Amino acid sequence: MILNKNLQVIHSKKDYFSLSSNDINSYIGYFKKKKLDNFRFCCHKNTKDKLHQMFILHKKNYYIRPHKHLNKIETVFIIKGKIQFVRFN
């Protein structure tokens, strides 16, 4: 079901996906065990897909430098924790 791209990124190999609370807890356990700064489960099959949807884990106080996506839309949902977010016009 899952294609490992590297330790921090995995892609779904199916046209559909599901992610249960058990799956999320399993990924959190893996993330902590490997002491990763970030980890992402990509719902899209590869980088050429038009729509990219991801579940991303970041360690506490992780910094993402300001950036923008030209001709793309980014949506952020916080499942657990908090974020400081800056939006550019």
C-alpha cells in the first residue's frame, strides 16, 4: 500500500487512501523513534500529480522558512498542536 521514498516521505500507491487514528499513532511512533524533524504521508502517488495532499508531522518548535507557491494553493489543517502562520499578499 505504501511506497517509501525515504525515511521522511512516503507516498500512497493507490488511487484512494484512508488514514485511521491507529495509522496516525503508528506514524507518530515511527517519527519519534527515528527522531525525525519532519515526516510526511503523501496521499498523491508522485510529484507529477496535479493535486498534492499530505499529512505532515513536525517536531515542536520546527521552523519553516517563509515561502510562496506560484500558481498553487496551500491549505493547512492543524490536527494537534499549534502554529504561528504568516500570510503574504
